[in-house]
Amino acid sequence: MENQTNQEQMIAEQKEQFAKIIKQQMKNRNLTVRGVAELIENFSFPQLTRITGGKNYNIDTLIKVLDVLGLELNVTLKDINSKDSK
């Protein structure tokens, strides 16, 4: 059960990091949440607020937002010696 708690915490931290990067890029481009949502076809304001709020969303939604902001998702291997990889 403890491992599940650690996984949930790791996921929450990753979502927070995504939200922080997205909000910073929106600020850099002088875009509001509603403005970004309007730039994405078949996309709603609440979908974007879930991402910027660190809530649950799917990978398709994240990729659409990153794309319109000129960002991309890259996956890298964790440092296996890191305390966070346990």
C-alpha cells in the first residue's frame, strides 16, 4: 500500500510540474487559459483548467496543449540511483 501512495505522490508531482511549465509558457506568450483553449480544435476551457490545475486528464489532451504552446513531451530514463526512483 505504501508503494501505491508513493506512486500517487509521484504522479501528482509530475502533474504539478506540467502545470507549472504550461502556465509559464502561456505567460510568455501572453495567452489566457480561455485563449489557449480557443486555439485547439474541439477543445473546451474545462479541459485546459484540469491540466493547469494539476487534475486528471488524458495524454491526448496534454499533447494538444503542448503543441499549441510550442512545447513537446519527451520521455527519458530515470536515474536508477536517484531516491525518487524507488
